[in-house]
Amino acid sequence: MKRLFLLASLGLFLCGFPSDLIAWGTTGHRVITEIAQRNLNKKAKKQVDKLFDKQHLAYWANWADFIKSDTLNTWKHTSIWHYVNMPANMERNNFNAFIKDIEKDNVYSEIPKLLTILKDKNNRKEDRKIALIFLIHLVGDMHQPMHTGRADDLGGNRIKVYWFDRETNLHSLWDSALVDFEKYSYTEYATVLNVLTKDEKKAIQKGTLEDWLYDSHNIANRVYEISPYGSRLSYDYNFIVRPIVDSQLQKAGLRLAKILNDLW
Ligand SMILES: [Zn+2]
């Protein structure tokens, strides 16, 4: 009986764990880095092996989220690196100027800085390793549409929705509930997604960081439109957005591979 009670309390504790502020959940980030890993060229693979002492990218994929729980606050300044807020329905013409002008650190401002640290082999290995850890995570985050969401609702965190009658919010739904709904392991998910032809991959890998962010912005607009506050979402929502979730995971993985292949 006592054991049953303990198990029940643990269950309650786990259910109540605040996953809302975490980015693409652990599965999403691992899928993305696993797709990237499988699309690295030889040179990039060698560099990653060196910096990560042969650990795969997936092993470090979620570290940038885990450290948000560090009570010493060593990494507190990095918590705003995971997203960039923007107003609704921006025009492509004004977009580059808009994101370049944002004063606070954000996912867009940080990625080039991390690349600069990584590129310079005179930097300490430890610093380059940390830069790589953040890079592989942030490229993932910028493809989670709610990480390019609106400031007033905290990227969907304030938009209450119900997922199969369970109360959650739009940000959390896109971080993890939708990814985990498929019940794939991260390697299975990477395998079913990593089936594109060379040309299809090239098409996804084309473009600039700004193009990719604008793409996420457009998807965010659509997500806001189809999931207003209080929505009760289940199978039919999953049916509509599944191709979007899959394609964002795929894009993030392939573009991360492209960034690393070009870097080295
Ligand atoms: Zn994150």
C-alpha cells in the first residue's frame, strides 16, 4: 500500500513538472540532431567527434535546456537565446531589418556568435564545445514555430488549449505533446524522416538564416490562426499539423547539418 502511494505521488509529481518553458521537448531536439548527425560530411563528423569525444550530437541536444535548472545561475543569461519574438504577419521586405534591430540577445543574434567561436581553432576546446552544444540546440529551437511567436503571449505560453481534454498551452503542445504523440523513439523518428533525395535535401538547405526564420514566422502565423485560446484539440488537429511538425524537425536537422558541413 505504502509503495502504491509512493508510486502515485511520483506520478503526480511528474505530471505536474513544468515543461512549459522548455523548448522542443527532449525527443524533438534528439530527432533534429540525429538527422543532422546522419547528414554530416566526413570533415564535419571528425570535428564533432573531436569536440564531443565521440558522443553523438543527440547526447548534447538538450543540455541548453537542462542548465536552466542550474541553481547557481551560471547560464541564466542564455535563457533568452532560445527564441525570438516578433509581431504577427510580417512582410518579407521588412523582416531582415526588423530582426537585425532587436536589441536583446535572441536565437538569431546568438547563432552567428556561436559559429565565430567554433570556427576559430585558437579558442579553447572547452569553449568551442559549449558553442557547439548551444548551436545544435538553437538551430532546433528556431524551427519550433512558437519560438518565433509573439511577445504578448510569451510565444504561446499564455494561450491555454486542451490536448485530449488535458489543459496545456500552445507553446508546450508544440514543444513536446505533438512530437511525442507519434510514440517513436528519437532514432525511429529520425529514420522515418530521413528519406529525402539529395535534391530534396538541397532545396531545404538552401537559403539564409533570415529565410529560415521567416519560414518559421509564417508557420507560427498559421499555428496561431488555427489554435486560438481555449481550443479543444485532438485527432483532427494532429491530422492537420502532423506534416508541419515532421517537416520542421526535418528542416532543422538538415539545416543544422548544412551549417556544420559549411563550417569545416
Ligand atoms: Zn531551447
